[in-house]
Amino acid sequence: MRYYSTRGKSDHVTASEAIIRGLAPDGGLYVPAGETASLTFDELPAGDYRALAAYILALFQDDFTEDEIETAVFSAYNSKSFDHPGITPLYRLTDQIFFLELWHGPTSAFKDIALQLMPHLMRAALRKKEKETEMVILTATSGDTGKSALEGFRDIPGMKIIVYFPEGGVSEIQKLQMTTQEGGNVCVTAVKGNFDDAQRGVKQIFSDRNLARLLAKNGFRLSSANSINWGRLVPQIVYYFAAYRDLVEGEALGPGDKINFVVPTGNFGNILAGYYAGRLGLPVNRLICAANKNSVVADFINTGAYDSRRPFYRTLSPSMDILVSSNLERLLFELTDHDSELINEWMRQLRESGAYRIDAPTLQKLQDLFWADYADDEDTLQTIAATYRDTGYLIDTHTAVGKAVYEKYRDREQDRSHTVIMSTASPFKFTGSVAKAVLDSNRYGDKSELDLLAVLAREAGSNIPSNLVGLAQKEVVHRQVIAPEEMRDHLLKALSLD
Ligand SMILES: *Cc1c(COP(=O)(O)O)cnc(C)c1O
């Protein structure tokens, strides 16, 4: 299968080239050029999560050998990295509603599912090139991506990972997760300013042609671990099938029955994987897009107008605080039957005026598949509290946005189909908000996020994920703080090119 850019279809590349490049040279995103096979339930392989992952990966990464795919899948999904043998287990809330727990990996957030696998795919892809280069992964993070990328790329031969986080812009637990990071090829630096400052610095490095030449001369190549990379998308298709298979095997569903998926959405990567799962033949009824108060994507799905000219809110679900959802471009390309001229025009309008509006037929196609709404912080806390009170099950703030929006969907649409809500982070990753929702204020008071780990574990009778248990004892090894304008020099120093 070949891949081409959403902005122009001339440049066909292999799957491995698409993963190495990340972004296409014309600024677009890579998508499969042809139709993928359609699967029926009987065709899914028997066996564990890894067997399913290898099967689905092979459909998309067809220039990888069976051996390369097996190696990548086994290196990613094993009992050292994941604390549940099912990798993405389902939790049954009621006969109809299930949570898919996507946070059993090494950083307790769903990004691990893709970022544990992608580095191994990248490594295999690089080996196919005649000239071996060292890959340098640069990531600006608002929290979850940075830690997940660090764990995914640590000690992978031929790769370096450099993460920049905003000095005051991440939670206490997220900061400690990063500043205590181990590994011989990792570099973590705080940047003065907010996430946008760090992000702008990374973008400047990527567009610096002189720097790229200097790096190439010394055998380095820059890439990104961001969800614009096709290599982050494919691993996410797998767990939609895994959830469905588990429901059929548990006899909650008959093969072919349609189900809903609810996805707490930020950059539109996770829910787009659900769309591709449907294209592959998974019986999807509705993909329910759940946004927080930064509801730009939900508004878009409801009106056809994408308008990023609005206030930016910091919410209790920070990993979804985003006003430009990059992966939406891929969906629009698919819904317009690969009309790259139209995509170019909309993206130009977005760049120049911050907004665009799609045509009525495309909007109709969008609304046939997707349903969307948002939940604010108050809804979020109430949903965590009510879920815990009614069932004893703790959910994090992002997952709570999903559940709150699902409840609106069920009330309005009266749809009683089986529904899987994507649980995107462990409640122990956001202890401050979760404690506030489920405990009396005299029990959380002025306790730190770290102290609240034990309080919540005792309250809910559940185990703290092992990567978070040890945090307080771990040594802080990354203490550097730099200004955004120092990022280029910092990079050169990190690569010993100064
Ligand atoms: C990244 C993230 C999301 C948003 O996922 P997208 O693929 O960007 O839509 C939701 N929840 C958590 C916990 C995340 O880390």
C-alpha cells in the first residue's frame, strides 16, 4: 500500500517512509492511497492482543516483513511494560456500558499504546534505508505525550529523544514523571513560558534549513512523536477491534451487532483510529466525540463551521485543551473522497483567518458517522463523583468528559446500543481533581498530588500503578531550564555539535 499527502497526491511513499517523515513535505498528513481490505469478524485472528495487533499492522505496513512486525509488537506489548495481560481490558459498568482501559502502560495514559510501538516501527523503517542515520525525536509536550514518548523511545538503538515541557505548565505528577526519566538516549528540559512557547520553539527548529543541513552532515535526522505521524494512528485501530472481540467472546454482543464508541477528544487521533476501524469493517454505529470546554471540534461536527477564533480555556482535562485538531484534516480528506484541492483551500482559510466551513454534503457524511458534544469542569467532577458513588469505579477527568457526553447522547437520541467509552488515563494520574470529586474536603485539604495517590488507593481499594508508586523516591535527574530562544543551541549541545 502506498501513502500520499492530504494536500497533494503526487508524492507516493511507502508505509515506512511515511513513518520516518511524519509530516509530508507539502505540510499535509499521510493517509493510505488505496482502499484497505474489509474484514469480517470471522477473519480476526484468534489469540491475544499481540496477534490482533500484528494482523492489523500487516494490512497497513505492507513493506514490513512478518518478522519485523512480530518483533515490534512483542517489544511493545509485554508484561514488563503493561500491567494487564489483556493490554486494553474492558470494564463492564452495566450490561450496555463498558470502559476500555487504555492506561495500563508505563505512563498510565492511553498514548502508551501507540508510543510503545511506534519507535520499533520507526527503527525497522530506518533499517530499510541504505544510509543509516540517527533519528532525533523532538517533542514539545503539555504533559502526557512527553512522558509517553520518553518511555517509548528510551534506549532504542539509533534514536535520541528530546522533550521540552513548559516550566509551570504541567502537573506535579507529570513533571516528576519527566524529570526522573531514566535512559541513555533521553534529554528532558523545562522551557520558560507556556506550552505554545515550547511548541513554537520546536516548530522553528523543524523549519530551520541551515540546521537541517548541519544535522544531516553529521548523520542526524529530526522527526516528531506527535500524533500527526501515521505510525501513531495504526496501533490505535487495534484496540477498537480488541474491544469488539472481547464483547463478542463474552457474549455481550453477537458478531455483526453495531456498537457506539465514545472518545474523549483533543487532537482527533484516537477517534480517527475508530473511523479507520469502521472502514476496515468493524460494525460501528456512532463515534461519539466528547470535548471539554474547548469545544471547537464538537461545534464543528454540529455546524460544519470550524472556528478557532475563541478563548482558550485551561480545564481539568488538560490533554484535551486544544484549539486546532490536526488529525481532522485526515478525516475531511477521506469524507471528500480524497479531494486535496478542497483540503488545501480549507486549510489555507484556517491558517489565514482561523476558520473555515465545509459544504453541506460533506457535513451530512460527517454527521451520519459522528455525534458530538462537550462537558465542562463541573460536569466532569460530577460525573466522576456519580460514577464512583453508584458503582465504586474511579475514572479520571478525561474519561469523565467521555461519560458525561455519552449521557447527553443517550438522553437525546434514546439509543440503547452497546457502548464502549474510551478510558484514556488512570485516575491516579490526575489525583487532585479525582480526590476533589470523590472525597470530603477535609480528606484532601492541601495534600499534594503525590500524597493523594495513597489516599485515593485506600478509599477505592485499588492499586496505584507501579510507575506512579515509586515516583516520590526517584531521583530528579533533569533539572535544566532554558528560554525558548535557547532551544536551538541546546539541541546542538545535546548532540555534541556545539
Ligand atoms: C491525548 C489525550 C487525549 C486526546 O486524544 P486525541 O487522540 O489527541 O484526541 C485524551 N485523553 C488523554 C488522557 C490524553 O492523554
